[in-house]
Amino acid sequence: MVSSDASSRMDATVALAGYALARLSIRSATTAPDTLAAVHDFIRSQLPRNRSGKVNQTSKLLPDYFAVAAKGQSTSTDGLGPRWAIAAICCLTVLSGTEIFIGRRPMKLVLDTVAGVAKRGATTSNLVACAWRCMIWAFLQIPNEDPVDGRPSLKEGAFNVVKQDPRGGAGACLVASLLHLIPGHGTPTSHVVSDRNLRWALVALKDLVSHHSQAIYDDGLALLGRLTSGIGVSAEHSTTWTDEKGWHPNDIVPKAFLSRHILKSDAKLFDAALEASQRFDASVVHPLTEGEIVDHWDTLAEIWTLAVEKELGAQGTSFLLPDVLAQAWQALLLAQTQLTQEHGHLTANSEFTVKAVSTLAHFLEWKRSPSVATPDPSSRDAQRRTLSLCSRLFTIMRHVFSEAWLSTAAVSLLTSVIQHTFDLSDEGVKTSWGELCSALVSTSAPVLMARLAIEDEEHRAVGIKRELWRLAAKQWTSMTPTPTWDDSLDFLAIPFKSWSMDEEEVSVWVGVVDNTISDAPLDAQETLFMDELVQRIPENAVVAKMLEVPAIAVHLLSRLQLTDRLEHPSRFLQVIDTVLCDLYSDTPEHISTALQLLKQLRPILGGASPDTLVDALSMLSKSLALWIADKSELLLIEEYNDTVIPLYCDALTVIRDIRITPEILDALAHFLYSAFVRMPQPCHGAMAFYEFWTHIHPSLAHMHGSYPDEIKTALTACRYTFDATSSQDHSFDTESHSGSQAEWVSPVKSESFTPKSVRTRPSDEDKTPTTDNPSPDFSPEIPYDGPSLRQLRSSTRASRTSPRGRRDKDVASSDFVPSSPTDAARARRMAARPASRIAHEKAASPPDRPLKRQRVDASSRTPKTISPLRYSNRSSSPHPSPDPESKGTSAVVRRRGDCSSPSAASTSAKSKGRRAASHRGSSPAVEAADNEAPSSDDYDAWEVPMCDVQELSDEIPDSQPLNADDDDSESLVPSFMKAGAHDADDYEHVHSDDTMILDNAILDINDLPTPRVLGKRARPASPVRMHTAPAGLRPERSPSPNLPPTLHRARTASAHLEGLQNVVDALSEDSSQLDVGEIAEAAGLANRLGAILTEKLTRKLRSDKGEGSSERGASERP
């Protein structure tokens, strides 16, 4: 072989090839060790360590002869061409066996020679394949051994070498030889292949399928079909048929190439012989068992996917999935099925459902390779191909699995389909898309298909879209790949544009929201998510949908967090503001929803930073102020104190430490003032504002009292309520009240609830004990306990004064002179209207009404002209009545009550009451009588004069007609309200004497009865009683025979209503003459009147006929 004569080298190679073929013909025989050693020594002798890398033409070493022959003529039949070089390499490889892979020099000789021949191009490719097959045969001779110290074993290193070139059937031979059944390692029905060999075989198969050569791809496709063909075929049949073929790994070596006549034949015969020897029959490979397919399902599915994608990219106008790939897909599905014993259906676990759907959904993302020229630049052809492929594969799935399993898989696959956009303008794409979607919908939602079959065309499109959205939403969280942020937002906005969600849809919608927020980018906050979602919904639809399905707004609010400063107005908070405003109605569902939203807002606003909270309050101020004010009193006191006011208090606590600018104060003025409209016990909102203002007031000196009007009104209420001194410039006038008042008496303090004359009464031992229970203390769960609240609680313990007692007009004396019009001026304006006409139609009955309080002339108003008042029904009582502080405690607790401290709308009325008291000189007897004013239920009683006619003979009651000839329109109007009756001086004189002043020494307070003694319920008394007399006043002795005839009350309710109408008319005409305080007073009185009427109407509607009869009986008892 190293002869200098080329013919001698060729003859030696032919002889050596004959010996190699003889060894291969004996399958069970192994090469003798001495032969292996001789061959190996010869190879090493031809590779000296000091040999130069360059080819030496005169050298007699084998590598130099090989290098020269590789460059020779491919048709040369002597030792000067590549035919001789490859034949010599094949003989040396076969005879050396595993020794060819030991050491670098032998393998280097083989690889260098093959590389030199391969450079000649396609004409020598068959020769290279022959050398590579011999190397594969030598690789198979290496015994199996485990790697040592983590280093790759000899066989693993050899595998990495022989798998590099799969041309000429070498790759297919490698796969077949790795899976070959070694005799003695199992029975025909139980063959074992090492897991490592199987893994290497699948790696080589993947290289075949992904190779650019069509011939190599065909080999891989045939092997894939063969490996998966064992499903559905008995193992005995498959193994027997394979064994009958008689294939052996020794058949890998191209024996025809090593024969004498082929080596020396002409080029045509030589090429034909090599081509025939390199054909590979995949049927010689043993199919994989079901267990092996299941264990390596992912790898086989990946190889199958590569093959399908290669078919999709193939040239052609139409796409048709090869049968071998369709059968492989069916085998992969069948390997994962499980036979159910109950129904006899094939099914699979949920994990495999995800795998199967993901495999099909992957093709929807497929696009042609840019290197592949296509006449369709819009990739409509690719869409047609992928849709047709998915339809074919899903049809195979329908033939394998049961309907129960298919419904879940179809939902997931349909979700993936609707996530992609297809060009439905193309007829082929539209047809393929329709076929796939109809198959999926009919499988996953047969009910929908039945409904669409009978619905009209108008509702059919919406129904399909809705059902598709529902199916996609159920699988949204488990989609692969995970939907993007924008995809999720667009998907969540779909129902708002088309239909109303039911409970199931809301549930899955909420799940998608939670999943999207949890998977959101790190720089994306909850506020940004809400704003982006609302931005994708039409403006008129988002509010309507949230009102229709409140659970949406409630859940979104529960996920909202205000962590950073809002750089721009939050569209979501603006929507919530509108929703809360629209919810303000007397509908119970609206109230319940609003309370839920307000409860969700409290921790959000309370946990925000001060700057962020100011931004949020400016966007929510309209709705929050509406619910905090609650002018219609829609909320119960408990709901109001437990839900609404805590939100207000928490917000003020957070923003109290920031710098309040005029802009911030203007933005929050409506919100801050709202706590002074409705003030139920214990007035935590007003207290929180007072402490908030006290805290921030020093920083507002630069505003010089230029506050918004609503802030001024709230501050005025604070002066009356919390004894706020004017030194803090809490005035809403242009000039300060600093130093203009003496000690101001706050109605919150205990001493202000009773007149000074009563506070000097004897101790409690001199008074009759009462069984009345004090008004209950409301203690809502509000985390607010500031100084004002502690002061109020202490004052309440010191003086258990009822809410009605606190609303009395003459609560305390004061030297404060308000600038608002007097009662007389208001009366003058009201007198300009025609007086109410009240007919007296009631029949006479025994007098049960108290004596009428009458005006006394100034000249005769002395203590001696008025006799002590006695009560005939109290003459037998041995004990004096309790002091007025105990009166009113048994008053019925209203469903919606007012706070003991006055609201901003009633502060003006309080000031007028104090001014009148300071001018008249308060009398405890009169106050006690006023406190016992009867309820409206007693208005049908008779009235008699208040005092003896002998003592007040010159006085005629202003509110009673003198005789039948008097003008009825003027008879029921007090004298000071009759315009034009007197001149200005007389009018002022009459007005100053309008209310009777009784001396404390004459009228004993102990003679006044308590409501409990009278057997009546305590009723709130009107500050000015024009048509009613004090409660229960009756002379102790029998009336004098000179008394005028008794006068009955008739149509009193109508008179009151007409009087209210007159007041409304007067205000509507003269409203321009009213200042801010009077307007606030009128609003407060109107609000209070509405609450009283609502309470009475509710009580009368709820009471049954028996209860109504018992109440009337109690009121008619003497």
C-alpha cells in the first residue's frame, strides 16, 4: 500500500478489501486481536510525530499518497485517484475497528483524507458516504460504558464525530444501527434498547429532518413514520416483520464498493453500483413501543413539528399534509390516551391537553422564511396553509378523543385562533378560517350552534362574538405564549362595547384582570392599568356598564393603589366620580353599591401619600361631597357614621401636614364643607374639620382670610359649635371679629344647654327623679378621637341634655349682636303676602289644649300683673317637676337624626335666638313651657285663654278671631306681621313686646310637668309658635265665667302648609335681600323639615291599625 507504483498500491487495496469483506460476512465473529494490533501499528508508522503538514510528492508515507490521490481524476482506476484513497480508508477503518477512535493520529488520517476528497464536489459525494458508513460501523463496535468523572466516554465522543455528515444514507444508517436489536438482549416481544441509544437516535433523526437536502429530509421523514408506526399494530407482527428482513449493522458497510470488479470498473458502472448500495430502507428499523413514545413524546413532537413546517414551506399552490405526518400525529395522540372504564371513551389528562393545543397553536404563528421566494407578499398563502393544516390536525383529534376531552381542547384552540388576525378579504383564507372555526365552535359550544341556528341575522354576529370571547376568557390565564399587556387590555375592553356581561362572564373577566395586573411590567402601576383600560372603552359605555354591573367597579377599586404622584388626571378616578354621583338616589341597590365603593375608597385614600391624595380628592370631590353632605338623607345614621364620615376623617388626617395653597383650598372647598350639611351624632366630620383647620391655619396667614365661601360657612359653624375664638380670623366677613365679642358661649359645652336661671337651681335632691332614659350614645367605628370629641363626650356626661333641648331657641344668653336682619324685619317681608285663611269647622269638645300665650302691654307688664301659673292636672302631685335639663330625653329617636351641635345651615337661626334672649331677658318658666310644646297629634284639641280675663282683660289673642265679622284673612296672623297696622315706632314697640316676658320670681319652674308625668311623648317645639299655644297649660281653678267662648282649632295642618307656601313665596321674591347666613339658615330648616316629614310618613305607614288606635287614645287622655 505504500509502494511507489500506483498499480501495486491498487492491487494491495483490493486484496485488503477482500479480507475485510470476509470478516464482515461473519456477523458473530470479531477481528482477531493480533490483526487489530498489526493494522493499528501500520497506521501509526505512517504518521510520524515530526511529519510536516505539507504534502510531499516524493514521500513514501501513506498520508502523502492519500493527499495526492484526492486531487487526482475521479475516474482513475489506479492508485492515483480518489477511488483508491477512499477504498484504502474504508479497509483500514473496518479492520482496525474501535482502534480508529483511539488517539488523534488515526482519526486525523481518516478525516483529512475524507475532507480532501469531499472538496472535489458532488462527483465524489458517494465516495465520502462510503467512508462515513465505515466509520459508523466502527462506532457501533465500541462497547457501552459509563462516563468517568463527568468526562465524555469514548463512544460519546465517537458519536459526535459520526453524526456530522448524514449524506448518502449515513444518517439513516446511524439511526437504524442505534436502534438495532442485539441478539440475546431480549425476546421477539420484549426488546430493550438503552435509553442513551434512543436519545442519540432521536438527535440524529432531528438532524435529518432539519437538513436542507431533500434526500436527507426524505430519509428522516421515513424514519419518523417508521418509529411511530408501532401504535395500533401488535408488537409481535412488527418485530417478526423486521427480523425477517435480516438486517444487521454489518450491512452498513458498502460491500459493493469493496468488491474487485467495482473498484476497477468504469465510471458509469461504478456510480450505478454506489447509488444502489446507498439506498436505505426504513422498514428495517424497529418501531418504538408505546412506553418509549410517551417517555420521549416532547422530542418526537418537536421533530414532527419541524417536518410539518418544512411541508408548509414547500413550493406549491396548494397544501396537503403528507400521510406519514398525519399518521405520526395520530400515533402521538394515541400514545397519550387513556381508556375510561365508565364510558369506554379515550381521554387524556389536562397536562396533555395543553401540550396538544400548544402544538397546533404554534402553526398559527408560522411564516414563510424570507429566503423563500413567494408571489404573495401579503402572506395570504401562508394563512391559507396554516388554517388548512390546523383543520386537518383537529379533524384527526376528533377521531381519537371523546367529546368531553375535545370540548376543553377546542376552547383553548379557538382562543388562539381569535387572537390572530387573518385577511378575510381573501376568499381562500375566509373559507379555511370558517371551516376551522365552525369545527371548533361546534365541538366546544354545541348549545351556541343550536341557538344561532334559530336566531336572526341581526343577533347572530353578536352571539358568536360573545361566545368566542367567553371561551377565550376561560383559557386566557393558561395561554402559551403569555398574552402581552396590550392584548389583555384590548381583550378586557371587548364586552363593554357590545353586550352586558352576566355573572359567569364577570367572573372570568375579573380573573383576566387579576392575571394581567400580576403579570404587568415592573414600571406599570395599577393606576396606569385602570386608566389604559378605561381609555379603550367608549366614554358613554364605561359608566353605563359599571352602573349596570357594579361588581366591575368594586373589583377594580379593590386592586387600585395610589402609590406615586398622579402626573396627569386619572381617567379611572373621574369615571368612579361620575358613577358615585349617578348612584346618589333612593334606590336600595344604588345605595348598597355606593357604600361598597366608598368602603373600597377609604383604604385607598388613607394609604396614599399627601400629594397623591390631594390629586385624588380633587378628582373625586364632587361625588364624595355629595355623599358626605347627603342632603336627601339616603343613608341611615349607622351607615353614615360607619362608612362615609371615616373616609372624610382619614383624608383630613393625611393632608393636614402638607402646605395648603389657595389652589388646593379652592379645589377641596366643596369636599371640606360637605361635613357641615348633615351632622348626625356624634359629629365626627365637623370635629375633624375643626382640628384640621386649627392645624393648618397658621400656614394660611398669607391668604388674609380670603377663603372660599364654603370654607367661610364651615368656619362660622365651627365658631358656634366649638367655641372657636375670632382671634384665629375665622371670619367670612371683610373685617375680623378679633376683640369684638365677650366670652362666646358654645352650644357644645354643657352649661350652654340650659339657661343661667336654671343652672342656679337647687341640687338634684330637691327634684323629682325621672325614669326617662337619656338618648343613646352613638359609637360608630370611626378612628377619630381628637380633643374636640373628648370635649364633647365630657360635656355630654356632665349634662344629659336631649337633642331637642339643644335645639331650643333660648339656649343661652350672649352679648353677640349678629348683622343679619331681625325677626321683625323678616316678619315685615312676610306680612306683605296675603294671610292664610283658616276656617273653624270643628265641633266643640271639652278643652284639652293648654292656655294660649298672649301678648301683654308694656305698661302693664310687671311681675304683679301676672299670677302664678298652675296646672289643674298637676294639683295633686306632691313633688315638683324635674328641672328642664331632663326634658326631651324620652323623645322618639328618629330614623335619621340631627346632631346636637348646629349645622352650617342653622347657625343664623341660633344667633337670632340668642339676640332675642338678650333683649327680652330669658325666663326659665317660659322656656320650660316652650319645651313642653305639644306634638302635631294634639292639634285637634280646644284652646282656652292662658290667664284670667280679669288680669288680662285688655288683651285679645292675636291668633284667634274676635267674632264672626272679623276678616278671616287677618285673624290668624300675629299683630307684628300685619303690614300697615301701625307706624314705624309703634311697630318696633309691638315687636319688642311680641313675646311675653315672665319674671323668674313669679313663675316657679317646679310647677312645669315633665312629659313622663303628662303621659305624653316629648315633641320638638317650634322656636316661634304663631298658631299654637304652649303645651298643657291650664288654670288650676275653674275658668272664670267672664272668659270668652272657647275656640277650637280647625284645619291646623292646612294652615301650616299655607304658611309654608307663604314663606316660600316670600323667599322667592325677596331672596336678593338675604345674606349668606340667612340663606344657609333657610336651607338647614328646609332640610330639617324634610327629615321630620319623612320620619312621620314612615312611622305612619309602618304602624298597623291597632297601633294607630292606641296612639290616638293616648293623646286624647286628659
